[in-house]
Amino acid sequence: MPANNRMSAADRLVQTLSAAALEPGLGSVLLWDAPEWLLTGIADLFARILSQVHDQNVAWFPLMSGETEDRMWGCWQPRSDSNGVRLSWKSGLLAGPDQGKVPRLLVLPDLSTLEPLTARACVEAMSGVPPACPSASVGMVSPHLLDRWAIRLAWRIDGKDLRQCRLSQCLTQSETWEIPLPTRWNTILDQARKCSATLDSTIMDRLMEWTGTEAISGESVQGYRRTIALARLSIALARMQGCNTVQKENLEEALKLLGLERKNTPRPRQNSALPPPEANPSEKNTNKPEKKDPSGENPNFSEVNPGKGNEQDPVFSGEPHPPETLEGLEFCEEEKPYPEDHADSLRENSPLRPLSGTQWAEGQHHGRPIGSKPVQDPSEMAIIPTVLEAAKWQAVPHRSSHARVNNGLSILFSDLRAHRYLAKPDHQFVLLLDFTSVTGRDWEKALFPDLHWAYVRRARIGVVRVGAADAAHPWCAQRLEARNLLDPRILRGLQAEGGQATPLADGFRQVRLLLRKAMGHGRGAATLARLVIITDGRGNVPLEDSLLNRAPPGNVGAKGIEDAIIQARSLAMIRNLQVVLLDPQPRYLSHLPGQYAAILKAWVRTIGPRVEQESIS
Amino acid sequence: MSNPTMGGGSGNVLPYHRLVGQNAVKLALELSYVVPRIGGVLLSGRRGTGKSTAVRAFSHAVKDGELPVTLPINATEDRVVGGWDVTKLMAGKLEWKPGLLEDAHGGTLYVDEINLLDDHIVNIILDVASTNILVVQREGGQREKRNIEFTLVGTMNPEEGGLRPQLLDRFGLSVNVSEEMDSNNRRQILSNVLDQDRRQRLNETDPETQQERKNLKDRLDSARERFKEMKPSSELIGDCVALAEAFQVEGHRSDLVLARAAMALAAMEPSETSHHAHLQRVAPLVLQHRRPEAASGERLPWSDQENEKVKEILSHARK
């Protein structure tokens, strides 16, 4: 990898985080595809830069996808002292007494897996949150949420170099991995803090050229945030260079950092963190301070000034370790800096709205506890919330009249509390798809009402693939499971040609295992399932061969079908299971689908032949 | 030291007079301030269109630099209506801690992302906003009836789901916020935001802000006083009913809000102009979220044809 590229990436990182720290409106950075181990290093670096800019210690906190309300906002906690156990309020990550006074850095390891509670909290309480998001999952994240992040960095990790470096540093130097902040950045940040920059009309004109273009606004204009972020970033870059007015180079650099640089815009050759070449002093901004640092050198980038002829010098060349530390870190040249504008929507409608308890099996204890509520039924009492509730009232006079056991806690009925659970869907949808039976049949159209059923109920999804030509083990069925229909793996799993083998018996066996797990395990078990079977019933792999993952030896005869029927019978005993059989109307053994339907007491719908587009036209 | 508030936090509020465009938003906020019983304002628009900015700026202007009381999205019923003070409770004292509704008395209660809030909390807020009365009865104690008056403003991005029609109807006024498409206005918006950033960084005050704030408050407070003296004419009442019928609006709330909003506008602009002109301006704010299409989740913008329809109905009424 060319040294210049490598340093550009490292430089871009420090430069961008510094800009985000300097301009309050830029205090949110989104990293695409950053692995968790790198994210922690970057969060630590960002915290140090924030500490430097705000002149006070800034710590960072991870905000995981399944955070509880208590941890986010605060809760009463028991505390023991000489007077016994007392309750004291513990502030959450998002709501402390110092909120708004001390910057706090929150880190979200994966934006695409945030639960509605956490996502809503982020929308409401954005304050310096660098999250990571897999770019492939961008369609799963609410654009309303993504739009809050002013700066996005696209990463491509050149695997082992950086990882090896991190491991080496952890083993030889300290247990924690730290991305060093080059010391000269202290000078740059100190200078930038004292500096203020404005946009003159020329730069404003250039900036406005970008407003409304597809590059910055997507297919349609999307509010003002992106333009404002671009302007603020330009200002921050100017401040880092000690300029009082934003220069053309600052805007171009900001465009580059945001991935907005036009293809036809000539790229400046200097390193991204570097000031413009000083070849012609008369062209320099007259507003730029002429200050020199006490050492007599220009504090800005003196080691790497391209005007001095070392255009290819790495940014961190003056430091003993940094170049190696970020070796392997490379930026993607994103064609689309705002991928959410173009991504297929893989999210649910209203993804920031949690399911309501009334909509989904009220009273069922599905999700994890997220709070407490007064009990309706004493059998659902939760001990800790009850004790905490009772503790609040102990000193109230009317309590003293109640008998207490060994001077313990007085608990009245009104104190009893039950957990409030995160509502989760309690439906399961399972599709058994025999790819060898649907050639030339329009099975997608026939399946649509059932997919609609699954979507509307936010059902969990299981797909059992039988006879797919792309199967790694053709003698076995493959099982896919996903949280809902919008998981991209499901769509991919439905796209295959039919192969030679039809391990239908194994398919039914896998359906049984899947349903047993979905409907019988844990408190989140589904209460209703729908199984859709698409097959002509002509299995040709006995179950034993599937279990041994081997090609059937010799002529199997009807063994594959007999095994499949036996396995199908076992499904008929599952309660609360709706079965739908989509009959592809095979030319041979056309009675078989009906036989399976009878065993499973299934509704039968037929699948018509596929009508090609050409024939329609 | 730099201001530590990040993410464009509460310390960085754009002055109200520096808002560019957004005339319907401004009108709705001002009407609701003059007559809080209009029942609140719902600002619905896509991300980044300046909804929250406008609300904060307005509250900052009319409440002497204070930000609106903001309802957190995780607000519990206790926090909204009030409850026993837990700290005092543990010391053996029963002391009531007022909720956010009481905190907002005399000012603005702002509910960002109102479509993400639990429906029962929204119901409570809307009840108080439209009746100005808060009664709390819980945990063995009844609080005396309290009169509470605030301007309710909710914002939402419809991409994240809508409000049920029953809740929509309870908002007096609604504005579909869209962004300025005019490049000069967009330029001015950017310039104003960056100016404000700079002032915040340098801890400067905008010399015009204080005077503009006073002018606005004087104008709106005078309108409030004038409104108290106003009586609705029978023609106004007839026109409000005619409009509501023509737009097939269910219930009577729209008639009432139309009349109050038209009177509030008349109080703000104490001229001799006919109430028809006032109705023409407030009709979109009152009727657009109550049209039958809204019940099916459609978010159709208020069209020129509908403006013409209002004009036609009012001209017939005149005859």
C-alpha cells in the first residue's frame, strides 16, 4: 500500500475527530463498517481530543443495542450505610446532573441492531455519539436516525496489518490498545480553540452549489443538515489552520472528508491534513495569524509542509510509532456518501416505535423487562421493583402502624410491582420450499398472501430450503432463521434453482425442530405459527442419508417419499399451527400434495404456471 | 474555553427573527400563544426541516430566553402529571412534586417526536392542553383542580409513523413543514445558522435579538389581551360551520378551533379586514389534518384547489 494513502487515512481520522470536537454542531460521527475493536480505539482517541478541546476530562460509554431504560436515564438503587439500607438516585448515561455541562461521549457499536428504545433515545439525546454501522445493513436503519449524524467516515480495514499491530501493542506495551494522538495536534487544537472562522461570500457561493445537488441531497432535497454540516466542517478545518476565513481548500477538504468530492473536481495533491502550499506568500490569506510557536517553527504541520518539498511525507512522520499503529487502515472511496438515500428499505414501518403491548399478545411475558408497573395479578409480582417501591414509603407515618417482621420492610398491596416487558411479536412463520418442484411455476405470487401475513404480524421467520442447486450439502435441507421478514438473508435464501436431490424428509424434520424451538422454548415462545409448504411431495433422499450427509446408495425407490410422510405426520401434532400447502400441480404423482395436505390438515392453494414477461407483451 | 454543549444543544438557539421563511409555522405558533385553548400545534415534516429549531426559537423569544419545557420521550405518567416526591417520601414527608405539565404553565410544552410517545401520555397532555385543567387522583391522594395554561407544540417525522386520527384531531393546528426551495432563502438559512454558531463560540450576543424579542412579546401579549375582549360574530360562527361541513370534518372541534384561530389572528392584526381573510389564512392549519384522507394515514399537502374551495365557500356565505 502506498505510504501516502496509508497516512491519508490515519490523518483523516484525527482531523475529522478534531473537527467534530471543535464545532459543537458536528459532535456526531458515524463510522461505516468499523469493527468493534477498532471502534473502541477510535472512541478512546475521540475522548482524548474532546478532553483537549474542552479542557476537562471526557470519558466514553458504550451504548449497547439492548440498553435498559434504567441505564439510559437513571433509577433508584439501594445503598447500604450505617443507618441501614437507603435508596439513592443513580443517573443514567443520558441524563445526569452534569448533562449539557460536561460533554459525554457515547459509542454505539452497531446502529443497525438498536432496539427502538435505544434508537429513540439516540434521536432525542444525540450528544457526541460515534456509532458504527455495517454498510450492508444501512437499509435496516431509520433514515430519521441516520440523518442525525453529521459526519460519516467509510472504512475499509486492510485486515491483518492493523490487527497485528494492535495485538502486538497489547502484548508488548499495555493491555489496552491506544491510538496515539500525535503531540503536535495538541498545538493545533489549542490554536483552533482560540480561533474563529467565517465564510465569505465566495466560499458561500461555492458551498451553495452543492446544496440541492444529488450528491449531497440524495434523489430529493433532504433538509438543511447536510449543507450545514459541510459548512461547519469547512469552518473547523479553517480553524485548525489558524485561518479566520474559510479558504477554498478548506471547503474542498471538507467535501473530501465527507466523500462528496465531485468526480470532475481536481483533487489537491497535498496531504489532507496539511495547510495549502506556501509557495507564494502573497496568495496567503491575510487574516491568517502570523504567530509562531516558541520554538520558532510554525506549529502547523512544519514537518510535513509540501511547500518544503516533502509532498509524499506521511503526516505522522515526526512520531516514533504512529505510522505503524494505523497501518492497514484505509478509507473507501464511496460513490455515495449517504448510502441510506439509495439503500433498499429493509426496515419495518415506523422502526423507532416499539410494539405496543396491546397489539401483541398483551399479558404474555415476551421481551426482556424494561421497567415496572403496579401488579394486576399478585402472581406476576417482581421482587426487586416491589422492594424498591416499598422502601420509598417506609418513613411515611401510616406505615408504622403496620406490623413489621423483625423490624423489616413493611410491604402493602399498593407496593406490589410487576415487570413491564418489551413487547415482542409472538408469531412464527415457517416456509418449507422445495426448489425441485417449482420450476416454471409462479410460486412467489402464490406465496405472497402468507408473506404479507408474516410481515403484518412481525413474525419471526424460518425458511427450510430443500433441493436448492446452490446447497453446500445437497443431501440435506438447509434452515434459515431471522428476526423478521426484512432480513436480507431471507430474500437471498429464496433465490435458487432446483438441484438434483430432494431431501424432503429432512426438510420436514428441520421444520419440526424449528417449530419446536420457536413454540416451546423460553418465555418468548410463539403462540401461533403458520407453516407454508411448497412441494410436489416427491422426496428422493431417505432421511437416513440426509442425517449421514451422504448420497443415497443405489435405488431409493419410494423410501424418500415414505420418510417424508412420516416426518410430516409428526408436524400434525403441533398445536396452534396453521398449515398451508401450495400445490405446484405436478404432472406425475399429482395426488401426493393432497396426501400431505390431508395429513397436515392444511389449506391448499394451487400454484399457477409462470407467465413470462415476453409472452405478456 | 469552548462551550461544551455538543450536538447543537440548548445553548445554541437561533433567534426567532432569524428564522427564514416557515411562515405557516410561525403563524401557528403565534396563534397558539395568543390563545392556548386552540389546543396545540403539530409540526409534521421530514428530517432536517427546522421543526425543532423553530419551536426552540419561538419559546426562547416569548419566554425571556427560556427554552420550552421539553417532554422526554421516556416520560412516565408521574413525571408528566406529577407525583409524590420520592426523596421527601423517604424522609417521612408526603410532598407533591409537580409534573412537567405544571412546569410548562405559562410557557410552551414541547414534545419532540410525539409520534414515538406512548399514546396514553399523549392523551393526558392533549386533555390538559384543550381544557386547561389538571386533576390528579392517585396513590390515596387527590390534588386539587389546577388551572394550567401552556402552548403545546409537538413535532414529528411522518416517515417514522403517524398519529392516530383521534390524536391528530385533538391538535388544534397542524403544519406540514417543508423546506425552503428558494436558493436565496437556503443561503440565508445557512448564513444565519453559521452566524449563530460563531456567536455561541465567541459568547457574543446578537444586538438585534433583545429588541426583536421584546417587539414580538409585546405584540403577542397585546393580542392576548385584545382576544379576551373579543366576541365571535354570528357570521364567523356560520362560516366556521360551513367550512367544516364542506371539508367533511368529523366532530365539532374543528369549528371551534377555526373560530378561535380566526379571532386570534384578528387580535394579532387589529385591522378592519373581514374575518374571511383571517379564516382563509387559518383554514389550512385547522383543517388539513382533519380531512377524511388523514384518517387513512394519507399526508396530502394542502393544495391551491383547497384554498380556492375555502374562498368559494366564504364568498357564498357572504351572499
